[in-house]
Amino acid sequence: MSATDATAVPAAPDGFDPWDPAFVADPYPVFAELRRRGRVLYYAPSDQWLVPHHADVSALLRDRRLGRSYRHRFSDAEFGRTPPPAEHEPFHTLNDHGMLDLEPPDHTRIRRLVSKAFTPRTVERLAPYVRALAGELVDGLVAAGGGDLLREVAEPLPVAVIAEMLGIPERDRAPLRPWSADICGMYELNPSEETAARAVRASVEFSEYLRGLIAARRKEPGEDLVSGLIAAHDEDGERLTEQEMISTCVLLLNAGHEATVNATGNGWWALFENPGQLAALRADHALVPTAVEELLRYDTPLQLFERWVLDEIEIDGVVLPRGAEVAMLFGSANHDPAVFADPGQLDLARRDNPHISFSAGIHYCIGAPLARIELAASLRALLEKAPALRPAAEPERRPNFVMRGLATLPVEV
């Protein structure tokens, strides 16, 4: 069956609509229908092939016939794609030099060099700072009698941790979250021109700031990650370019805090909606490690991950030609009953939990260990210091589908 004949292959059900607030509020019933309909389904509004099953998503994340980029092998014309508008160039320069959107050999080289600076020791060294900061933020929430859990705890924690790791002074940290939010808007499906303009502006401003920070660290190296990236080199003496360092720093901030903020908000709302599980967690804080994994699975922060078909591939009898775009549905994969027992049930003691919230293959999240430390630290601090934490009102949900999260989560202590 050829994918070029869209009438011959299964289509996504009408309920799959990333711009519909009702779908964004709860996409999981529609995901179940997607899985029932087939292994690959065509979605015309974004011209993508949706992959909803865990086994397929996991395999395709590792399949070298697909890639995050195609420009390492093909021009836009050869690949049948229109180049991005010239006015979007600052965003694409920033994005295209980061590990997330590169393929080997550049991806291999940059990840190896970044790994020399972003070591397990670097992450472990931050752990006491993370726990102390989480405690301070929760103390502030408790002293105020409550507030917006996102604004008071979930957002400032990962931003401060990444800024501390990069060596960004506290006086310079205020724009980091707005810059990141504006840049990440471009990862939604079919972003508007207004969204693109904000992303371009943030890309320019963030890049200029980091260019100055890198210049300062070249003169006076420190113990921070920027200094480590400057010093990192491979056995042949090759180093990261300035643009690669800038793109790496932005990627670490964007990926490092967007996922953590959304996982915290989604996770606590899931706990509030499952009071029996929350009571069990309050009674036994030893559940925190498995609770973190289950909350990441149950309401997945990154719902969709795109890859290009570089070489023709067949999925369940459907042939996807070179140039097709595949959208792997992480949220659906994490609720696949073929892998997870009772996937619609929140089970904080779940042991067999191969969720793919941090992706897989060569693009597995390099910051996953740090994200887990942050999520566990804030969860423990809230359990210990705000044992009666409860919602004060319905949360406000962000309109985004790809990066799933809340805009506000009012709580009382």
C-alpha cells in the first residue's frame, strides 16, 4: 500500500485535533482510538504520519532510515520541501546547531563533546543545590498560605538550576523563562507568524547574551558548564564552535526546564485527581522514585516527536516515501495496553515502566538524570513541608498540544 495514495491508508479520526481545547485537555481517549485504527495513520492538516503504538515509536526512534534533519543528506529541493522564510533564519540557525536537530556525524561529535562537560559528576554536584532550592521555594509557598504552584515552585526551580549550571549570574536570569517559552512556541504544529516572530526575537536576544557570556568565560574560566564546553575537545583536538556552544546552552535550558515544569504541573494535577494514590504517597515517601516515573508516563510532558523519512520505510504494509514526516505520539505510546497494565490508571508503585517520555536512541535526553533529581526534590519538599497541599481552583491549561502542560495551578496549604 503506498502512502502517496492517502485514500488507501487509515486516516486519523476526527477527534484528533491539536488545536481543539477539548482534545488538548484530554487527548488520551482519542489516542486509544488511534491505536485501534492502526499502526500508522495519515493526518492531513499537518501532512504527517501518526505513529501511536509503543513498539513502533520505540523502534522508529532508533531507526536510521529516519532523522530529525535531512539537510545532512539532501537539499530542500531534493527532499521536496520549501526552505523556511528568510526572516526566520535566526531561529533556525540557533535550532539547527543543537544536538536535538542534528544527525551523525555532527550529532555524534557534538554529543560526545558536550558529554565531556555535562558529566554525571556535574549533575551529582548540583543535587544538594537542587534540594536546598526546592525546600526554599516550598517554604515560600507555605509562608504565603498557597499560591500558584507553577509560578512559585515548578518554574523557578529548573530555570535556576540550569542557570547555575551554566554560570549565569542571578541578576541576568529574569529573561531566561520568557526567551525559552517564545522559542519553544515554534515546536508546536503549524505555528503562526506571530509565534515565529517572537521565537526569532528571543533567538537573537538569547544568542547575543550567550555570546557575551562565552567571551567572558574565555577570559576567566570557572567551574560552570560554559567553561567546560569551551575547554572540551576530542582526541583530535576538535572543539565546539561558538554557535554550537550557544545552541547547546539554549537546548539545555529549553529542554531542561520545559519538561520539568510541565511534568511538575501535570503530575500534581494527576495526584489531586487521584486522591487514593496521593494518600499512599503521603504515607510512604519511599514511593517517590517510582512516582516520578509514573507521573512522567501518565501525563506525558512531550506529546509528539517528529522525524523525517530519509529512506523509504514500510509500516504495517504502508510504504512511507522519502520526504514524508512521521509524528511519533509519546503520550499514546505511554498509554499502550500492550506494554502497560491498566495504562489509564495512575499507579505510583508501578515497577515495569518503560515509558519513553525522555525519547530513545541517539536523541535520548542528555538531561534526564538532572530532570529526575529536580522532580524528586520538588515532590519530596512539597510532601514534607506542605502535607495538606490541595487545589484552590481549577487549573488553567496551556493551549499547546506538543508540549503539554498547565499555565496555572492554584493551591492551598
